[in-house]
Amino acid sequence: MQAMDFESKSADATGSVRPSMRILVIEDDKEAANWLIKGLSESGHVADHAADGEQGLNMASEGLYDVLIVDRMLREFKVQANVGR
């Protein structure tokens, strides 16, 4: 998935405006990723998806994300060893 530049704000349940976060979901289970991205989008955030650890690491290294949500059970990716990179 292509990363996009953004500057966005969203209103919470009380009507208060807050900045949206840019979130990267690194998840190899497509159904779980879609569920997460749907919920994050409905909450006013911008979420991108990486289907594997290598793609996620490449996307995260661009530095465009406020938060990473990482499947710690990724088969080919040692999350603890790579998140700090």
C-alpha cells in the first residue's frame, strides 16, 4: 500500500477536534488487518497496511507514522529485533 501525506483533524464523541494519527498496521492476516484499519479509519485516523515484516520495515523507515501496530507473531520477522531499527 502506498503511503500518503496528510494533515487532518477529526472530532471525537464530545465534538472536540483532535489531530488524526497516521498509523501503520503490520499484519499478515488480511482479515485482521482490514478490521483494524476499518476501526482506525472510523475513529478518524489514517491507517496503512503492510502485509509482511519486510514491507512494514520499509514503510516505517520512511518516518511518516505516529504509531506502528505490529503482529508480534509474524512468521518471517523478528519484531523485537526490528522495531528499534
